[in-house]
Amino acid sequence: MSEAIREANGEGRAALVVYLPAGFPDMDTSRACLEAAAEAGADLLEVGFPYSDPLMDGPVIQQANQVAMDAGYTPHDDIEMCAQLDANLDIPSLVMTYYNICWHYRAPDRLAGFARAAADAGLSGAIVPDLPVAESAPWLRVAADVGLASVFLAASTSDDAHLASAADASTGFVYATSTLGVTGTRESLSQRAEPLVSRLRAVTDRPVCVGIGVSTADHAAAVAGFADGVIVGSAAVRAAADGGPVAVKRLVAALAQGCRRGYRAPASSESAR
Amino acid sequence: MHDGHFGRFGGRFVPEVLTTTLDELETAFDKAQADETFAAQMDALRRDYGGRPTKLYLAEHLTAHAGGARIYLKREDLAHTGSHKLCNVLGQGLLAQRMDKRRLIAETGAGQHGVATATIAALLGMECRVYMGEEDCRRQRLNVVRMQLMGAEVTPVTTGTRTLKDAINETMRDWVTNVETTHYLLGSVVGPHPFPMIVREFVKVIGEEVRGELLEREGRLPDAVMACVGGGSNAMGMFHRFITDETVRLIGVEAGGHGLDTDQHSATLVAGTEGILHGARSYVLQDDYGQVHPTHSISAGLDYPGVGPEHAWLRDTGRAEYRAATDAQALEGFRLLCELEGIIPALESAHAVVPAVELARELGPDGIIVVNLSGRGDKDVDEVSHVLEMVTPSDGESDVHAPDRSPAHPPRSSARTSDSPQRAASSSTGGEEG
Ligand SMILES: Cc1ncc(COP(=O)(O)O)c(C=O)c1O
């Protein structure tokens, strides 16, 4: 997964990571939306598995999750969709869900069962936003066993020790949260993102992607000026809601342009690599 | 000694953005515990402002009705704001002040914790916002007004179940956004470490008072202490001092709603499975995939699919016992206290009454039981009068009578004891023709 990001950077652009939930507005359309995002220039896909209590998510993603859950899809259906997706794609994808979903998958194997199912479905990694590093040992063990990368969140409120441990544990990339708060589209980009990325650069050589509130091509261009990757969630979900795969494709193409237009290779990155 | 776990339960399953703040909270708490001025401040506030210690009342008529063990009531309903919740908010309010947070946010179900938080915010001059499920705003309207009168902003939560679970989600989302200026004043022994530990330390005074006073009056420890369990704070407050007194049974009563054979209840420890919700590993009412179930209880304060991790541990070690009382039993307990003792209890607290009567009969006259009367019932009067009419008379399972359907009769004979003739039937509830 970090290779996909480095490859994009090598081609002179920030990697574009696009989030879309499985099962929204229905399972087939969600797969079509993910494939449209890949075609339009996404470098990584983040597939959300809906959960009843998504406390890191704002209204747009909450509502999409609710639609998928009301339709009766289970995490097993979500995994199944990912397996089908894999056959049609040549970019990596990762699952984003909450810890209770991972822990319940295919009991009594639980976490190990989830990690194995994800790897079997062709997923490359996982983001579990309510799993901080301090609680992650059981997950890291089973993820490593099947070759799944783990992505941890880093926030501007974290002290340097927490930032370093989040970066160390992140085997895919480090997810720098651009702003305090939950997922959702924002008018303007927070001023917190750039200093946070600098602080992370000081403690890690791993790729750093910035997400939460990154909504437009201009935001993407701005983030591409200081980060290795750009993560877009709610704006993509809104496009999927409003215009399905066609709208997703249009948005992602614009975002990809932003990622190229704004990209600046970090000064120290040559020596760091 | 705190690594945030109770056996395998507890922990801290939260977004990274909160971990540094939770560390700071724990540090502030540890410092405060070691600081005599904090202890003195707490003592003075509890006593002069909060009305502690609360009374321990021997409920003679309920005891006679049960015909067994003596039943004492710990009168948390007499504390300022009308419930046990004030002990916790006094402590956390002072902690927030020490951490230089000027804004308090809280979730509330029954509104009692919201009222307590609004109270401390007014007292300490802080900004306050309370999240409350839309459904709970309706059924606990009195408390919404109380919060507003004290200057708090009440935000109705319209997502998910529109009850306590989603009020907690919404408060967490606010906290994640405003963590630098804001303290989340969590209202029960739930959530990520250090909350379950901190809240317990602030409410354990309940059991300490009971133990001291009962030893003085009865010369011995009780056979059992009982309390209703929503998130578990009033029960933990009652239990904690007794955990090492092995002869004392600790009995928690959860909300059995329409019955455990339906999915309309909130009996997490009795009928739930292990999972991770709201930052901690504990028991959860959820499906096989880990999606959390909607719950039901007649009482908003117990209508929650999670429970504090220390209770999960007490359950698994067998140190505490948990049972469930249905909506109908809670209503019966409510009426027993109204009619026999002249005390209108919170519907939450009322859940422990019928199980206490049953246990009193089992233990016999030599026994002693203490029930935590965690709050008063003013907030429930509207809802109860409404529900009582719905429950009768066709519902065969319940023999609760709507007062206005049996105007000519004294209240349920079982609610009176034949051996207290001076209290026979004239009655306050038979009248009032609808
Ligand atoms: C009077 C009263 N008792 C009990 C509860 C349940 O909470 P806990 O289990 O934390 O004591 C509430 C919650 O709102 C309450 O208001």
C-alpha cells in the first residue's frame, strides 16, 4: 500500500484515497461507484463497512451507513463485494470500519477471522478509527499474520510520543486528521493540517495522508503541497448519493487533477527514502 | 493500579484525537485525589450544596408488605437536583475547572444527569450543552425545562434510536471537535478509561454512607444491597464499599422492558454478549455482527444497550448478581413506594423495588436489605399517568390498574398490608374520576 503512494509521488502527484461505504445506496451501485473512482484516478480505495454507532463520522457518512444497514447488508456481504471488486481493479483497497465489527466477524475466530476474510477478499489493509495504538496489539498480530497493513490516525491534539507511536504502528500510511472533528465536508481547509504533517515528518519516514474535511479539488491541491496523499470521504459519498457512479467519476477526476496540480515533493523526502 | 481494565473489560477504544486528553484527565484526577484542598472543596460542596449525607430510611410499610427482611431505602432522591448524579458532576466539574476547560458537555437519558451537569455549570460559571435523544426530550420534558432554566443548551438528538445511546454518540462527536476547550462530563461508569474509574470514585460515597450508618443503627452489615443498573453509576456507588464484605450480596436490577423473551428490553448484563461500545469492552445488546440493538425501557435512564465495564467484571467473577425487572414490575414498584411510603421514586429506581420485596421474603425477618433509591420521580409523573392507562386492563400479565378505572375500590390489595390497619384503604389513588 505504501508502494502505491510512493508510486504516485514518483509520478509527480499526491496519492488520492477515496472513501465510499459498502452497500450504499445498494451493494451493486456501491461497487460501481468504487470502480468509477478507480477509473477516474484514485490510487487507493477505502471501503467503509457500516456500523450502528460510527462516532468518528458526521451526518453524510452516518446517513449512508444507515441506508446500507436498513437494507439488511451485513459485514459478510461487504466482504463479498470487496472480493468481486478486487477482480476488476489494479489498485489496492482497504477496509474502514469500527472495532466492534472486526471483533465480531466470524466468531469464535473474531479478529483473526476478520483479518483472514479481508485478506482473502483482496483487501490490503484496514483503518479502525476507534482503535488507538495502545489497544491495538491483538489486532496488529492477526493483521501481520495475513499481510494486512494497518493505518492509524494522528491528530494535532496528540503529543509527540503519541504521534510517534501512531506512525510506528502504521504499516500502510499514517492518517493525519486535518482538523479536529468528525468526517464531513468543510468550506475551507483547516490550518492545522500542515503543522501536523511537519510534526509527523520529524518522527517517521512513512507516507502521510491527510483526511477529514478535504472536500474539493482546491483542498486537494493545497494538501498535495505538503502531504503524500489526500483522503476524500464525505464529498465522494455525497456525489454517490446525488449522481451515482457518473458523479463519483466526475468528482474523482477533478480531485486527481488537484492532487497533481498542487504536488510538491517534501524537501527531505529524497534523503529520507 | 489503574491500567483501565477490570479483568478483560474496560480499556480505551476511542479515536486517537482523544487519547492525550484522556491521559490529561487521568493525571488531573490523580493530582486532585492527592490534594487536600480538593478533598475539602468536595466535602463542603457535597454537604452544604448537595445535601449529603443522604438519609437512610427504614421503609416500615414496604417491609410489612413484603413480610420478610427489613428494607432500608438510601434516599438519593433527597440530594440536590433529585438524584445520585450530583456526586459525580461535583467531582468532574471541579476537575474540569482545574484543567482550565470552560465548557461542559454531557449526554442524558432521563435528564437527571443533564440537570446535574447544568447545575454545576451554573455554579461554576461554565458554558453547558446537553445532548438528549428526541424521544427522551418528550418523555422527560420537565428535565429539559430545568436544564434550560439553568442556562444550558439542550440539543435533541434525532439520529439512530433517538435515546441515550445516540446521545452519547453525539456528545462524543462534539468532544472530538472541541476537545481543547471542552470537558465531556460523562454521566455513568461507562466510556473509555479513566471515566469508569473516576465516576466510581465520585459516587462510592453512597455505599460508604450506607455502611457506616447501618453499622451504627443495626450493629451489622446488610445481607444485600440493591440498585437499578442503566450505565451502572448508582449501583457502583452503592456496591463499591461492600465488594470486600463478602457476606453482603450485591444485586443489580436491569430494565426488563416488555420481557427478556422479546427484544424490547435493556437488560445488558442478563441478556447481552461481550463487545466494544462507547470506548470500552463490556457487555452489549447487539446482533451477531456487532451491530448494536435498539433497546426499550419505560425508564429513559435505563434504556441503554451498554453497561459499565466494572459491572461486567463483577458479573463474570460472580461477586455481583444481576436480574431484570419488567416495565410492569417497575410500575408496580413505583406504586408501592407512592402508596405505602409516600415517596414518588424515579422510574429507574423503581425497578429495584419488586425484586427487593421478593428477596425480603426469601431472606425472612432477620434479613436486612438496602435499596438505592437513586432519584425522585417528579420527572416521570406525566409518563406514568399516560402509561398506566395504556397498560390496563386488557394486559393480562400486568395487574397494574389505572387509577381512574377503579374509582370505587381501594388500591390493589397487594399494595397494602393487612397487618398495618392504620394504613388501610382510604387512599389517595382511588379517587379522581377521569
Ligand atoms: C434516578 C436515576 N437512577 C438511575 C439512572 C441510571 O443510571 P446509572 O445506572 O448510571 O445509575 C438514572 C439515569 O438517568 C437516573 O436518573
